[in-house]
Amino acid sequence: RSHEELPEVRFRVGINTDRVLVGNYGCDHRVGYTALGDGVNLASRLETSNKFFGTTVMVSESTAQGAAEEFHFRTLGRVVVPGKVEVVTVFELLFERALEGVDSPGCDPLVLYYWQWVRRDIVLRVVDCYEKGIALYIQGDSREALHWFMGALAVLPLDFPSRKLVECCAGFESGETPRDGVLRVSK
């Protein structure tokens, strides 16, 4: 079959870097290969939390720090993921840093962004606005943060994290959202 005949497949991924137990577990008559530990649990919660932000690949702080030289990330915010009580800082994987040095005369390379091809320079402008907004949001300044999130949406209206944070800023103002700068991700 040609690729035009195949259905489009979309999925979300959560990635965490941590020490875990991996191997064959079970008894004599039933054995399964699996990974166990809190690090695996967090990765699973990150995968689920993608829905909150409308993102496809969410990573933990330890993963973002470990891969920062190879990949470009966007700070999504400080969150409490479903089933947890501690606050974690989460990031969105955007693209390989190797693409930052690839330029054609008069053309900026495209990157896959929310299942659409978008010029890299546009994605970076959106990320710049978002990062300024999320820093202000974490400090509790929802009015100024809203300005930056709206700026990101003016550049690229399909930026789902900016849309979500506009909603959260409105929650700040109405008193529905706690003013601690922590996003509470529900199932």
C-alpha cells in the first residue's frame, strides 16, 4: 500500500531518566519482562499529562538536562501529575539541535510541530514568548504572563500549551487556580 492509503497514527510519549529495575519477573509458569520503579511511574504520568498541554512528547527535568546538548526543549511549567503530590518541572521535546545549524540560503528548515510542518524560526519565536510567560506565571504574575502567551498565539495560533496557559491565567484572575504557579494536571 502507498503511504497515502495508510491511516494517520498519532500518539503521545512520556520520558523520564531515572534508576529503575528492569528484567524478567514472575514465577516458573509465568514470566514477563518489565520495568519497575518510581521513574517508570513518572514517565507514564508524563505521557498522560501530554493531553493537558496538547503536546506529544513530554520529558522530565532529568531527561531535559541530560539531553540538552542534542535536543531543543521548551519548559512547560511546574506541575503535579495525576497520582502524585510532588511538583515536577516538565518540558516539551521540540527538535534536534543539529537542525539549528542547518540553513539553506533564504530558507529556514521545517520542523514537525503538532503534526504540521512549521518553519523552525517561527517555533523558536513561539517558544521565546511562552518561556517568558511561564516564568511570570510561576512567579504569580498572571496578567503579564497572559500578554506573553497571547504573543505566542499571535505568532502561531495552533500552539496548544499557550492556549492552555491562557485558560490558566483566566483561572488565576477568577480565583479558580491557586496562585502558587503550579499546574495541577487532572486525568
